[in-house]
Amino acid sequence: MADFDEAVWRKSSRSSAEGNCVEVADSLPGGVGVRDSMDSAGPVLVFSPQSWRNFLSAVRQPD
């Protein structure tokens, strides 16, 4: 399991005021972490940098 103690987390700009928030850590060596901001001790999804760029590209495309 990866150690996320040194990760620098930032809240997504698309997070809602109702608490539906995710945090992203793009400071991880070789990966990008995503977690629920309401459960910072909970699980973290880790994506390769290329997979993360592909995801962002896909969600930014207009409908």
C-alpha cells in the first residue's frame, strides 16, 4: 500500500457545497491520487499520469 503522508491534496474545483467533494494529489511520484474529502483516512484511487490526463480530457469534452 502506498504512503500518502507526504501527498499534497487539493479539493476539486467541481466539488459541491453539499459535501460531494473529491481531493486530488498530483504530487505523488508516478501517479495521481483521488480520494473523498469527507474521508481523508479512507481509500485512495491512484491513476497513472497518462490515465489521469485521458480522464480529464474525456470529462472536459462538450456533450
